[in-house]
Amino acid sequence: MATRRRIGVGAVQNRQQTANKFAAKGEQLAGEQLQQFSQQLDQLSAGLEMFAQKHRDEIKKNSQFRRHFQEMCASVGVDPLASSKGFWAKALGFGDFYYELGIQIVEICLSTTHINGGIMTVEEIRNRLMRTRSRTRKDVISTDDILRAVEKLKVLGNGFELVPLGGGRFLVQSVPGELSMDHSRVLQLAEDAAYVTKELIMDKLRWDEARTQSVLDYLVKEGLAWIDEQASDTTQYWIPSLFLQQYCHSSSSTSVSDSLHSMSMNNY
């Protein structure tokens, strides 16, 4: 019996030794793979630096080229916007580019808060940026550039947020305050016509009257929606940022301003 017990213990010890050897070998292989992966990343990063130096002007001037370059950087874990110092800032001027763009976005949002309550479509911000920048420079600003700049503005604290509308479209919220899912769904519903009614929300979203009215009251209180009681037999709630996007390009600036003024007067 003793002999059998010793054989059993020996077998267990052998299995343990074998397991330890496999574990040690596994750690060795993992370490080697990690080292190889690190070397590959270093090579890719070096390649990106050479690419950036060679195509610096194209990256800065061509918005599509800039977007593809950003995607290339993201694929290897490089963020050229992470710091205003270092190689990327010197080689590309990315820090200066997005810093300047961010400042211009802040100025546009602040100057229109009294009209739209601090919420604008990315497209409207881009249109205003292009009109402003066309006087002094010819570089094109893309939607992707604006989204990246707004993401960086989040370091300023609770104030700049991206509100998804679906289909890759966004609103930029530039005032403190968090929009709930209910608020976002009503904004999405208003995207086509730039306004909603209580009846439309209750029908499309299957909400009861209390929930619907609560959301509309909040949007009006925060200046994100304006009440229009003159257009039809039901009250319309217009979203100024969506209205501006849809009608500024099809109407004269005078008629648009008159319409906005008329609608705003109804809210006082």
C-alpha cells in the first residue's frame, strides 16, 4: 500500500512539474510575442512619422486625407491630438489646427445661444465656419474635424457634448445640462420637419400625454424649442438649430430672421 501511495505522489509531482514547465514556456512565448508586437508598433509609428513629414501639407489642407490619416493613427494607438507638444504638434501643427478650430466652434456656439438654446447641428457649425474662414484661408473643414475638435473641448468640463441623431448625424450641445434619452428621441423626431407636436410624439413614440408634455416643457424652458401657436390648429414646437439648418439655404437671410423673430416673440 505504501509503495502505491509513493507512486501516486510521484505521479502528481511529475504532473505538477510538467504543468510548471508549460506555464514557464507559455510566459516565455507571451513575452516574446509582446516584444515582437511592441517592435512592430514602433516600426508602424516610425512609418507614420515619415508619412506625416512627407505629406504634411496635404494632411493639413485636404479634409479627406486628414481623416484617413487619423484613422491610420488610431489603428496603431497613436493620437496626434493628445498633446500640443512633441513630434505630432511640430510635424503637423495638429495642436494649433484643432486648438484654433475649437476656439472658433466655441465662438459660434456662444454667439448663437440666444437663438438656439445652446444646441446646433454639426452641419450648421460647419457652414458658419466655412463662411468665416473663407475670408482668410482656403482649407476645407470636414464634419469629422468638427467632431474631433468638440471631443477635445470636453476637457473644459460639463458644457460641450455630442448628441447623436442617428445615421452618423450629431447635434453639438454647448451649455451645461444633460439631455436624457427622451429629449434626444424628440430631437431625432423633429429632424425632418424641424418641429414636433404633442400629438406627433404621442403617436410615433407611443408615449402618454404626461411624459410627452414633460419633455416638451423642459425643451422650451432650456431654450431648445420654441412654441408656435399660429401655424395650425395644434401647437408646434420648433427646434431652432434644425430650422436654421433646413431653411437658411433656401430662404433669404431677412425672411429667416423675420421668421425666427416672430417665433421667439411668441415665447415671451
